[in-house]
Amino acid sequence: MTGAVEPRRRPRFRLEPYVEFARTAMAREATYRFDVFTTIGSFVVRVYLLRMVWTALYAHNAAPHELSRRAIITYSAVALLMGIVMDIDQTRALKDKLHDGSIATDFLKPIIVPFYFFADGTGEVLFHAVLLIPATLIALLIFHIIVPGPGVLAAFALSFLLGYLVGFFLNFILNCSAFWTLEISAVQLIVTWLTDLFGGELIPLILFPAFLQNFIYALPFAAMFSTPLLIYVGVIPPSRYFEVMGLQLVWIVGLAIVSTLMWRAGSRRIVVQGG
Amino acid sequence: MAIIEAADLRKVFRRIVRRPGIGGAVRALFSREYEDKIAVDGVNFTLAEGELVGYLGPNGAGKSTTIKILTGILVPTSGSVRVAGIVPYQRRQENAENIGVVFGQRSQLYWDLPLRESFELLRAIYDVPRNRYLENLAHFSAILDLERFLDTPVRQLSLGERMRGDFAAAMLHDPKIVYLDEPTIGLDVVAKEAIREFITRVNRERGTTVILTTHDLADVERLTPRVILIDEGRVIFDGALQRLRTEYGTHRTLVVTFAEAPTNIDVPGTEIESREGLVVRLRFDRRKLSAEAIIRRVMERYPISDVSIIEPDIDTIVRRIYVEGYQHGAVGAPS
């Protein structure tokens, strides 16, 4: 390349565009009103079914000693509540835009492109988070879930937030792979299965055999669901909060580093190869 | 003052060669072969502030690649480029604040939201002061007649309406330069005219520099006094449209309707372009022969019932250059 390299002066960072991206994403989600009913409806049905399963298992004395029948139903209901926001692939726009080439228009704007995807995804998730209000009311009034003390609730909220970030970066990494390969749905499906199984969304991980548990904790999925849920039902005592949330943080940092590297390599591919 | 400078711009893409069949796919897993495709091959041009330039060339000539380099989303293989004093690919974000882009085939508007929401978002992205934003919006609404569908979701707009929205969107932040990539593609006559009017006014009233790529030569005739022709990654012509016309529009066509079918047509100094029944089109070089002389020659040899002369249009000229290639001083000129 000829010509002297200029100093890279970064333009002044303004938060406003990203707040607007999030707001716009919420407005966009609001146009799909039907989603509201299906989300709430499927939540009720799934909690109901899981309650039947756990009740039947407990009636046959197959109960794990750490969790009472009510605690495990609470666990399942809260897991499904979390799923309302956690199961959203908030950065799938990246994959879609790489497929149809419209990612180029995002690079034409004076924005930090990955921040745009973060803001857009967060807006989408925040809109769905509103659904947590009626869903939580249903969980309280119909399924009588346990409500722990404010200290535990606060720890749960923080751990939930950390779990959300783990999920965000995991999704972002998967969507980034669309820079290199057009077909990523198979990989995504496998990751969804792994999350369902090893994340603790469906079955508390403490019910797994010991040898599997070591393996499970070497994967990031437990940091998404299991950690906040076990805090909520009290299996993880306050004395271990620092340790378990520290581990979540380690996952976030690690996945954020991988995300950054993948984004850099991927976007370089676009600016050099033209996508 | 030059606002865009491109010197010896080259872009070579490296593509994986895919061999056909399963055997080829398996082989590709182990050893990959690459081939280089030269998209832009030493392009030079300079644009002064406030110019309106047509950037033309056949498909695959390197037009879009050049535009992508100028917008900063593609790094050139070699050569230098400056847009408003900035090397675009080194400072993409800063460059982005200076430019507006319209792609005829790709909307930048938010599909699910009313047009107005997309504008609001762009205001936030480019940090346009509220007053200026409202002023621009009112101004563009008036020229492009946006008022009727400002609150309609973009997905429900017709192509013409959407394009008008895209134009306003690209101009809301008062960019110094706008790149228009086939902006009139697929539009009806009315919409085309509205867009052309908008481009003219933006260029004249705001001094915005405009680069327009198009396949519709009516756009060029209407809008751009200067054209840059590119073919196989090289600039083959850069100059006034008028010069292109005089250098290349050397051949006129005489349309002769014969009174009776002639057995063989032979008029010195002409060649037969086409023949349909009694109507024959004869091409001749206007620098060698006057129309009057040709008509006389035809009338001396054959009984005819009608003649007319067709002047070369820009379409014919450009097609001829694409097919024959450009040589300075025009093809067929006495050397």
C-alpha cells in the first residue's frame, strides 16, 4: 500500500445511536403482537407439563434429597421464565445480513458495527423481558413458586444478567461463523441441544451422575441457566456466590475475547475479499 | 479543489477455484486452488467539489468495487485514495460521516418501521441537530412528495416510494459526497423523473458532489456533464459527455424506404446495418460524407419512397465502446 498510514483518530463516541438502535428494535418487536400470546401460552403449558412430570417422579420416591417437590417445580418455572429472554438468538441479524450481503450498509454508517448488533439484540430482549411480568404473575398465582428473600433475589438477578451475557457472546460467536460458512443452522441446533441438556434449563445439573458433572462444568452452558437457578432455589449457598459468579465472569471474558477475534478476522475478510 | 482523488487504484480478489462434482469437493478439502480476479486495474481520476459525474461501465467492469473502496468498506490492493482528505479504509467511521449512499437494489431503511422512524434513527446516528433535521426533512418531503407515506411501514411502500425514502435518508445529514449506485433501476417514468430532479437540485443548491453509476443512459444525458467510462477495471474514457458524443458519435444512420425491393444494395461509403422488407438502414461516417451526398447517391441508384436520418444517441455510442473498446480519437477515424 502506498501513502503514509494516517493516525487512527477515533471519532467521539456517542451512546445515543445505540440507545436508538435498542429502541428501534423494541418498536420492531412490538409489531409482532402475536408473539406475545404464543410466548405466554407456551410458558403456561410447559410449566404445567413439567409440574406433572416432577409430581409423578416424586410420588414414586425418586426425589433428589436436595430439592423438595415445590422447590423443583419452582426451579422449572423460573428456568422457563428465564428462557423467555435467554432463548432469543439476539444477534441472528448478523447471520442474516451476511447471507444477503446487506451487512455492507452497516459498514457505511459512522457506527461501531458489533455494538450495533449488541444494541439491537438488547432492544429485542428488553421487549420480551416485558413479558416476564405477566408470566411471573402466572407463576406466582397459579404454580405457587417459592419466593426467596431479597438478598437471594438480588444475587439471582445479578447471576441471571451474567448468564445472559454468556448466552449473548455464545450466540454472537455462532453467528460470526457465518463470515466463513453460509450454513450454520446445524451447528446452532447442536448448541441448542447442548444448552437444553447441559445448561440446566430442563433438568437441574445436580441430578446428573458425578462423572458427567465434571464434564458439564467445563462447558459454558451451566453458567447460563444452572448457576442463577441454583442460587434461586438455595442449593448454592451465599458463601459460594463469589466463586460461582466469578466463574460466570471468567466465561464472559473468555467468550468476549473469542468474539472480538472472530469479529476482527471476519470483518477483515469482508473489507479484503468484499464478502 | 479535489474532493476525491484516486491514483493507480487496484483491487485483486482471491477466489477459491471450485471444481465440479463430488470429486472436486473432496479434493477441495485437502488442497485449495486459488485464482486472482482483477476487479479494478489502475484506476485514476479526480473529482472537484460540487461535480456531478456519471460512472459508467458494463456489468463486472469494476464500478461497484471502486465505489466500495471510496466508501471505505473495501481495502484496495494497491494505489492511493482520498475522499475529502481522508483515506476511507483507514478511517471508515469518519469517512462515513462525509458520505451518503443509495443502492438501487438494496434499501437502507428499516423494513418493519414507518419511514419516519428510519429517519429518526439516522438523525441519531449522524448526530444531526434537531433544527437542521426538521428543515431537511421538510425540504426533501416537498421535493420527493414523501408526506403521504411518512408514517407507512417501509415494507408496504412501492419501489418508487421506497427509493424516494432512501434518497432522503442518504441526504439527511448533509453529506459532502453522495454515491448513487443504479438509483433509478426498476422505477417507472414518474419516479425516475422525481429522482433525477432531486439529484439535480441537491447538486446545484447544496453543492453536493455526486457520483452516479447507472445503466440508464437517460440519467446520464439528463444529469451528468462529465462521464467516466470503465471497462475491465480500467478507465477508458474520462471527459465531457459532449466530447464522447463528437468523438464517438461519428456514424449516422440513413433509413431508406425503397419504392421496390432492390436486388442488391451497394451505396459507396455506407454499410448496411439492417434490412427489413423495403426498409434498409445504412450507416455512414458523417466526417467523410454529408447526408445530402449520401441521399443523392442512393437516389441515383434506386427508386425510393422515403428517407430519414437518425443521429447517434448516447446509448449507441456507449454500446459501441463496450463492444469495440475505446481508442483515443475514436474507432474508424482516419489516422
